[in-house]
Amino acid sequence: MDIESTLRTVREKLEQHTLPSIRLKPVAELAEFRWSSKFGGMPYWPKEMAYPKSAQGNDLVLLAQLNFEELPTLEGHPETGLLQFFIDGNDCYGMDFDQPFEDMLANPAGHRVVYHAAIITSDAELASDLLQASDEYELPLAREYRLEARYVDDLPSPMDYRYEAIAGDPGELEDDVCDRIYDEFVSEGSKVGGYANFTQQDPRGYLEQNTKSEQNTESEQNNWLLLFQMDTEYGDDIDIMWGDSGVGNFFIEEAALQQKDFSRIWYNWDCC
């Protein structure tokens, strides 16, 4: 089998199914403002708002915040406002692996996603005594990173549950071809939108096994889009690690994203 010819054929199929995404590059520097896009650090938070807490009453820690006014325009996503991702600083990074799927969506135990449609740009109106990522907590990161962003047309990855329908099962190919596909068509990196990365398997592929409802269909699985991904990244003073070189994902239903409703978010992370 001609490996390069096979890879070209696979790429041609995948290029018909690209998804728009914003690739996020963390830089080991403080963000310019409290309301800037960043990983970790002191969160933007208006003084008058109730701060997000875990089911146990713990203040959650800012994982990331995205100022859409600073980012490239991404179809279907807000063009203004600030989106924040909070998790609990415990050994499961805020995940309750025993919580039923629908309960996790309605009453998340240790994570929250908050959208601020309008951004206050006065430090005097923002809370300043909030938790922030540090070595004191069990989190994927322990400091603040400013972000650099660029638009990317994201190719499907064989880790995505939709890949087989697009380009066939790579496991049915010869081992060296299969290995090249997994090496070349990856969805690694931190991003907004696009295709998600996993170290185990795509949880959307077995959605029916993880919900109390028996009415889920493949169509409903497809409604869960990648909203945000923070990947393990290290080097150049970057140290972001999900367990043993894992990755964290936040998914949202397509209709909810269109309505800027971030109240039902599917949070997932896995590692090797």
C-alpha cells in the first residue's frame, strides 16, 4: 500500500468536513487587563455578582477566560462579551465521575461556565480578593498565562466519534498507515471550537450509556459541539498538565451556543 497516496486520499475527505476554530497559545506572561483573555490568574468578576461555588460550597478557581472582542471572529460564537470557565481545585479537577449525566448538566458539582454579555473595564468595580490558580490547589495549571489567538480550519481527528463516517476506520488499514493517520490528523492544542482531542475516547460516542434518558439519538449526539479545549502544554515556561498528559473539554449544544446560553455545559477531561 502506498502510504502517501492513502494519506492524500484521507486528507481530501477530511478537508470537506473542516470546522472553524481559534487556536490559543498560552504565553508565560500576565495578561494586560483583568478582562483580557487568559488561562488562570485573577478572574474578572463584578463586585455585585455572586461568585460561583462548588456543590460543597467551595469557591471555584478560574481555569480560563475568553474576551471575544480580542479574538478572531468565529462563526456561531459571540463577537462580544467575556466567557469564563471555573473548576474546583481538587484531585478530580471539579469532575464528579459518579454524577449522572443529566444531573451534571443541570447541577454541576465542581465546574461553572459564565458569560458576561457586557464587560466592565473599571478595576474599582471588580472584586480583587478572589482565588486564583496556584500550587496551593490541585489544578492543571498554577499561574496566569496571557493568550495569543489565530483562526484555523480544523480537520477531523480519528479520536472524534464522527471520523469513521467521514474517512473510514483507520484500524482496518495496515499498522504503519494507521499510525501515520493518528500522528498527522490530530486535534491537539488549546482552542475554541473545532474538533476535540482525547487521550481515551470521545464520550459523545457513547452518550446513550451515560444518561438516564433512552431517547438520545445520533442526531442529538451531533448537537454537542466543542466550546473550549485546554490541552496539556509545556515548554518555554509553560506548564499545563491534565493528570498524566491529558486534556480538558467543554461541550455545548448547538442551539444553546446560538442563543448565548451557557447554562448547560458538558465538562470532560481524561488522561493516559
